[in-house]
Amino acid sequence: MSVKPKVSPRLTLLTASAVCSLIVLDTNIVAVTLPSIARDLGANFADIEWVVSAYMLAFAALLLPAGSLADRFGRQKTLIWGLGIFILASLGCGAAPNALFLDIARAVKGVGAALLLTSALASIGHTFHDEVERAKAWAFWGGCMGVAMTAAPTLGGLITEFVGWRWIFYLNLPVGLFLMFMVWRAVPESRDAQAARLDPWGSLAFSASLLCLIWGLIEANRIGWNNPATYARQLGGALLLGLFVVIERLQKRPMIDLQLFRHPRFIGALLGMFAYAACAQVMMTMLPFYLQNGLGFSAISAGLGMLPFAVTMLIFPRIGARLAGRVTPAGMMSIGLTLVGCGNLLSAWAVNSGAYLPFALAIAVTGAGAGLLNGDTQKNIMACVPRERTGMASGMSTTMRFSAVMLAIGVYGALLSGHSELLLHDSLSAQGGQWLEHTQGVASRVVAGDMAAALSLVPEAARSVVEPLARMAFVGGFSLLLWVAGLAALLGALVVGMLMRSPIPATQVNKPAIAV
């Protein structure tokens, strides 16, 4: 085999950024397709939640150990293996004959995504050493992420509308193969000779904790919140999380440095990331449900309907950069979370109006807050950590982001499904109560976006009565979801703002780049 010529750092940056963009695109593109998937596969809302959550679970749970694998065995090699897994899993997703197969394929895809993200970020960090060049590299990377996130809903709608939802996954095959070739040509192999050994027990405890928590949240909608299995799963998740903390305390070089949690500034930055992901980023997944199920938009119209959110999210990082010299990190986080909270509360009011324009204006406010927070959250976490542990901090930050999204989907899904079912039950009771036994099934199908399947559960003569009641129940459930997200963001703005007024940990005091 011929020796590869020396590659340009810019080409390495472009390739690594393209890999990360593929992950972001795949994460966000699925949202507008979920109702179509539900109708095609005959899936209920719990099945649809798992389409997103299975991917997020594997992704979030494996980010920390994936970083160790990339450092120990080589970033280029890990990228190629990650792309191979990602491509094969995409093929499985596209060919899925049922919801269970799709959920499993999505979980495998999350494994590939974790390998890709950590090794791509490490490759960029290894390539650029000069502070100025590194800043430019990360700015380019962030711009690519913003474009991918902005384009995802519209692109997903276009593909679903014209060639079908399966092609959302099939198109990853040629793109992934091309990126695999580019990785081999443009990303030099690199390792960390001092990389920490793998921590299989810590990784297993953390993964199992997340699995139990999200399993309990999603399945509670089907089996009931008072079911002993629900309590067991939530308790198991909490105990396993405690076990993970114990394991990390015993490690000489843990995946997570628990000493950092002694500093209010670090806790505030981490909570800021959690609040941003749980109240803003998750809306890229949740809002298309309302556009399709509440307003009756097609997949392509729902994708286009998300543009106010996406555009302001793309624009406001530039505004945030101009404000950075005048506003403290604590102030910027508070402003961003306040905008997210107000946007979600305005959206809760707008969904009850039944019109798109007020909803579009409301989600534009949410997107503005998300744009201010998207870069600042990562920066504030990294500022609290010694330079030699930036890899660990980056892993913690990304894990927190996607764990928050996954848990938020579980919580919001429970609120949406449970409250919609309650409202529909009350409405059917007022009609005489003759169709009450179908309440859960109808509500679950409506929330998933399959009105036809929902109506098939009741007699034909009742469908003209049940359909508007079911749609109203969904709108009421979605309004509650947005109220909770809005109030949580406002509470986060208060708590995070207070915690981040504390000084940066002593090891970082002399670092001049970050304003206190």
C-alpha cells in the first residue's frame, strides 16, 4: 500500500466537522418523521419514544468510554470503526419491518455515533495547537453544527414527503462510505500514550442507570405510574447511579473527577448545560409533533414550520459573541435560559390559539435563547477544568447534554401521553362514557401521530365525535408539556445565575480568557 501524503490540517478539520455534522443531522432529522414511522409500522407513542431514546441512550452512555477507546487505540481507527457501525445500523433502520427492530438498530447506531463524536473532536484538538488557529477551528466546527441542526427538520420533511422515511436512513450509506474514505485520507492517526485505562464497571453502572430511568419513564405511560415495575425501575436507576459514583471514587484516574462538584461554579455550568438541553434542544424533537398532530401539517410543512426556531438559533450565537465582553458568563446563561423559558411559555399559549403565526413567533424566542446557550454552556464547563483534563470535561459536557435530552423526552412524553389520556377520558365521560375502555389506546395512537389507527379502535359511528375530542386532548397535553419546560427553564435561569457568580476553581484563576 502506498504511503499517504501529508494532509492539510484544514482538510482534517473539514472531514472531522463533516463526521460530526452527520451525527447532528441524524439526531435531529428523525423528529419530523416520527408520525410517518408510527403510521407505517403501526407503532404507539411508547414505541416512537424508543426510536429517539434508544439512540440517545446508547450515545450518552458510551460517550465517556468511547473517548478512552479513541485515545488508546487511535482516533482514525475509531472513526473508521464508528462509521462502519453507523452505516450498518442505518441500513437496519431503513429496512426495519417493525418498531422493535427499528429501536434496536437505532441503539446500535448510537454506539457508532458515540465512537464518531469523541474521536472526531479529539482529532481536531490534536491537529490544532496554536491558540488562535484552535479558536478558528472550533468556530468553524460550531458553524457546521449549527447549519446541520438548522437544516435537519426541513431536510427530514422533504425526504419523508417525496421518497419516504426509510430514505432518511438509507442516505447515510453513500455519505458514510464517502466519509470513511475521507477519514482514511485526511485524518492522521493519533493516540494518547498517557490515556487512562478503560473503566468497564463504571461505564456499565452509568449505562444501566440511564436505561432503568428512561425505561421507567417511557413504560409508565403503558403500565401506569402506580405499577410496582415503574417504582422498581426508577429505584434501580437511582441505586445504579449511586453505584457509579462509588466506583468513580475508587478510581485513580476516574472518567469523572468528582472533586469538581465541590465548586459552585462548575455545578452551575453543568446545570446550565442540563437546563439548555432539557428545555431548548429537546424542542427540536418535540415541536414537530404539535405541527403535525395539532395543526395537521404534512412532514415537509412541519420541517419548514421549524425554521423560525432554527434560524434564530443560528443567528443568536453571533449576538452572544458581541455581548460576551459586556455580560458576565452568569448573566449570559441567565439571559439565555430566560429567553428559552419565555419562549416555551409563549408556545404553551400559542398552541391553544390553534394558529401557526403566534406559535412561530414563540418558538423563535426559544431558538434565540438556545442560540445564546449552545456555545456558552460548553465554554463555561471547560473553563472550570484544568487543561490536562479537558478531554474528560468535554466528555462530561456532551454526556450531560444528551442524557438531559433523553430524560427530558421521557418526562415530556409522560406528561404529554398521561395528560392527553386524562383529558380525553374526561371528554368521553361527558359524552356518556360508552367508549371509555378505548381511551388509552386512542390517546397513545393520537400522540404518536396516527389518527387513523386511533379511530379504528372505536365504532365507525363514534369516529366523528372522538376525532375532535382526541385532537383537543393532544393540544391540552402538549400545552402542559410546554408549561413545564418553560417554568423549568426560568427556575434554571435563577439557580444557574446564582451558582455561576462564584469564582472559577483555583486551578483556573489565572486563565485570562474567561470573564468572571
